[in-house]
Amino acid sequence: MREALLEWRGWLEELAERFDSFLPIPPDDQLAAWERAVAQLVTVVAIRTRSEAGWHFHCERVLSWFLERAGIPSAQHRALIDDAIGGRFESGLEPEPAITEAIAKDLATTLTTGSNG
């Protein structure tokens, strides 16, 4: 049990460091910065969870934590994430790089322009 808790703590600390490395989003390059952050977070969650069954739920949680840390109101998280992912993740399957990039672009576009696509 202690080992599992230490592993979880390490993961949370790693995420906190990643969040800090992406934030604040630079005002002069917001679209690219959001895209990079989201793509890297999706990728690291897929790797960390080995894309095992239900991995995408954890990914959604991590993205929500990141949005919270970035100052996006929590009431908006679910819709933003659902709209960006749009059912493109599958349980037990690592996302193709093109899917990860598309999701990152969709979320970044919505966050920077208020529109998707």
C-alpha cells in the first residue's frame, strides 16, 4: 500500500512540474502553447497508464486539473474536454499521434478563439 501511495505521489508531483512548465501560457503564442501542452499531457498519460482499460478517464481528469491550474473555470471543463475529445479515445488503445494532435488543436482553438474547428 505504501509503495502504491508513493508512486501516486510521484505521479502527482510530475504532473505539477509539467503544469508549471507550460504555464503561464504566453500571450503572444497562445494557440501553439496550448496545443503543445495538451498534446504532451495526453501522451504522458497514455504512456503512464500504458493505455490500459479506462486510461482515457484519467486523461480527462488530468486535462481538467490542467485547465483548473490555468485559471479556466471548472464549470467549463467538462464541455471543453468533451468537445475536444469527441469520442476519439478508446479504452485500452493508445491514441494515434494524429488523434492526439487533432484533440490538442481542437482544445487549443476553443481556448484561444472560443470556437472549435
